[in-house]
Amino acid sequence: MGNLMQKKILMVFSVMVILSAIYVSAAAQTTQRPSNIYDIDVNLINQEPDPAEPGKYIDMRFKFDNNGTGEARDVEVEILLEYPFSLDPGRDAVRKVGTIQSRQKGDVGVIVKYKLRIDKNAVEGENEIKIRYRIDKGVWIQPEEFFVDIRTHDAILAVDAISLDKDYIEPGTSGIVKIKLSNKADSILKDIKVNIGLGGTSFVPLGSTNEKSIYKIDAKSSYEFIFELLANPDAASGVYQVPLRVTYSDELGKTYITNGTIGLIIGAEPDLSVTLDDSDIYESGNYGEIVIKVVNKGLIDIKFVNMELKPSNSYQILTNDEVYLGNIDSDDFETADFKLFVDKTKSDQISLPLTLEYKDAHNKEFRDNIELKLNLYTAFEAKKLGLKQSNGFVGALIVIIIIVAGLLYYKRRRKKRTNS
């Protein structure tokens, strides 16, 4: 009886010990949280390129490390897209990673890559991007946000074109100069200033100063600055190099300065007067010299002036048919002399065909064909007009004959008186 009782007590005690062990084990399992089994750490390990550029792509790599002792099963990752980031059509923001084993970290951590497009009008600087993940279809877990550096690779504001409303500006007149700037960058450029360095030149601005500005030029856009410039009335003709300075800033406040030069031309059309200045040929069948005058009435100097008298059936050229006159300044003149024999003709006028070749201050070549007239007279007309004097020898001979005749007549009369 006693032994049976002891066996029953021992059996009950054994069952209680087993149940206690089971309870403790179950309690331990129910009180330990899953987060203590796996410990996920998310990092942005790379962005390429860095910095990223507006209007282009960026590759982003996120690294998932499991620092815990348990495996993380059925891991999903989603990138939360906000402006200026987007995925190309057909690209899914959610990626299935699968299982991340315990202590899977460092070189063996899981890499998740996204290729994102950046809007062309994205603001330069640090742009926020977010990502989240979940394990085994559980709640989504969102780490702290990450930042992507976006910056235009080269903030280029180019001088696309410089134009003048005329080929040149005449001294004392004005012209319109247009300077076109183009923003080659993928983001806006700000505080644009254009300065034309007119100090020490022959130009002054009209209606404004020599500097103009605009607040911004959008990406891939252009703007045209307009200046009206007056050329000094006493300015010499020629090509003038005028300094050009352009300053601007990008969205991050970085300042850029571009220096260059623009070419402006002061000039005018040549204005020449060619006349027969003098001649001692008044009758056909005679020879003599003619003098041709070239007067520069224009605002600019001319150079390398050469005159050629063309051959004709009306005369023979007794000297060289070409005369080099060289340079003729504004409000000055040069002359060319030719000796001619004018053939017999009944005409009261003959033509003198000339060719005048020269260059302006900008080496532009000119060739003018000119025809002058040489008036001819009869001997009587020439004497009457005072162009030709009477023959002195004939007059003297007549006087001598009259005197001799008078003397002879006087002697005869005297002889007759004596004889009578």
C-alpha cells in the first residue's frame, strides 16, 4: 500500500516537472519578439552619377544588412517616388528581395538597384528620396529619408549670336546691336548681366547704360539683349573690338563669368567726285595735257586709288595710260595728268573713258567706270572765248609792213616835190 502510494506521488511529480518545462519553453517563445530575431539596416551606398543631372538618369543602390540572429523571409522593397524622380513605363517600384539570412551583411548584404529619371526642371541641390520594406507580408517599415545631389554638370550660358541692324555704323549715327544668350544647361540660370565695355571706344549707349540684366533664363531657353550705340562723329572708320562681359549664377548660387569681345564696324559708302580739272587742248588736231581731279567727299578715307584712261579712236595717249594716286583722305583730293593728241574731228566734244579702282578702310574693293567730256572749239571760237591768243608774229609782221609802206610812200612824195 505504501509503495503504491509512493509510486503515484513520484509519477505526479514527474508529470508536473515535464509540464513546467513545456510551459517555460512556450512562455519563452511567446515573449521573444520577431524584431529580436532579425535586425535590418538599410543604407544608400551609391548614386551614379554623383551629382546627378536634371533631365537624365541616375542609378541608385540600396544595401540591406541583417544584423540579427534570425532570417528575414519574403522581403519586399518599394521606392516611394516623388518629384523630380520617376521610373520609366513598365518599371515596378516594388522589388522582391526574398530571404535575407541571419548575419548576412557587409560584402554579402543584399543590393537593390533602381534606375530613376530626373525631371529636366529639377531644382539643383539636395533632393529627398524615400524607400520602405516589409517582411513576410507584414507592416511596411520606412527608414529615414535619403538625399540625392542634383546639379547641372556645366552651367553654360552661351553667346549664340551678335547682330547689327546694318553692315556698319556711320560716324555721328546710331545702330542697334543685339546679343542673343542661350542657356545650354538643364536648369535655370539666374542674375544674368551683360556689360559692353565702351570706355575708350568711339561708341556711347543711347537710351540706357552699357549694362543690362534679366532675372533668369529657363533651361534650354534664350534671351536677346538689345543695345543702341552711337558712333562718335569724329570716329575713324575701321573695325572696333568692344569687350563683352557676361555674369550669371546657377541655382546653387555659384557665380560664373564669361569674357569676350564683339566686333563693331564704323564706316560709310565712298563718295568720290571725278572731274576734268584743267586742259590746254581746245582744238582737234592738236596735242596737249589734261588734268583730272579726284575729290573724296565721303566720311571715310579711301586707299590704293588707281586711275586708267581707256584708249579711244578720238585721241592718242602720249604718256602712260595709268596713274597711281595712292590714299585719299576724307575731304581731300588728288590729280592725274595725261598728255593726248586729239585727232581731227568735226565734233565739238570727245569722251574720256576712265576706270577708277580703290579700296575702303575695310579693304572692300570698288571699281568705278567714269566718262568725262573734253570740249573742242574752232580757232575763232577759242580766240573769242579767250582760250587761244592771236598769233603775235603775224600781228608784228603786219605792223612792220604798214610802217615800211608808210616810209616808202613818204619818200616818193618827198622826191616828187624835190623834182618839181
